[in-house]
Amino acid sequence: MGREAFLAHTTLTWLIGHLCFIGYFLATTDTYSFAALGRVIDHPAETVGAIERAFGWPLAGLALVLWGAQVFALLVMSAQRLRDMGKGEWLAGLSLIPGLRVVFWLALCNWPAKGAGVVRTA
């Protein structure tokens, strides 16, 4: 998976995975701030509990399923990108660590593929 495709696919996957969280934030907050939105997104277990209390278990279940699918998809895409870079796919587990998640994603978006820039002759 190339850099451009990785960037586009992970961005869309992240947005779909956090759709219920963002909708909950917009429906229940009085003040819109990036800090408050970040708290909702960074603490999925608390947010799912709050969604369940506010809107019931069906919407909370949907939020949990979307978030779980997003985590799995990002893990698989990270492994594909690492394979493209010629690195070990086990490093995709770094995308699950909250403190490293953004730095790891930026590295995957910017690191060239294995063999990029190599001129091949016939």
C-alpha cells in the first residue's frame, strides 16, 4: 500500500470509526472545543458508557462495533504499509499504543516504500 493510499484510507477509516462519538459530542455539548472533542475520542470506553446512558444500548453498541472495526482496519492497513516498506508486520502493534499512535501514523505516511527511488535497468 503506497503512502497516498495509506493516508486516504486511514483518514476515512478513522472518521467512520469515530462517527458515533462525534455525533454524540455534537448532540450533547454546550461548548464546542477541540479539547472536549479530544476527550470524547481519546476515551472510547467512557464515551460508549455515556452514549448508552443518553441514547440507549443500540446506539452504544453501534458506536462500539464501528470503533472496533476501525481499530482492526487500521491495524491491518498498518501491517500492509509496513510490508510495503520492507519492515516487520509485527510493528503494526505500535498503532495500538495511545502515546505512539500519531507519531507512528505520521512515520507510515512519510516513510518511502522499499525500493523507492531505485532505478531499474532492463
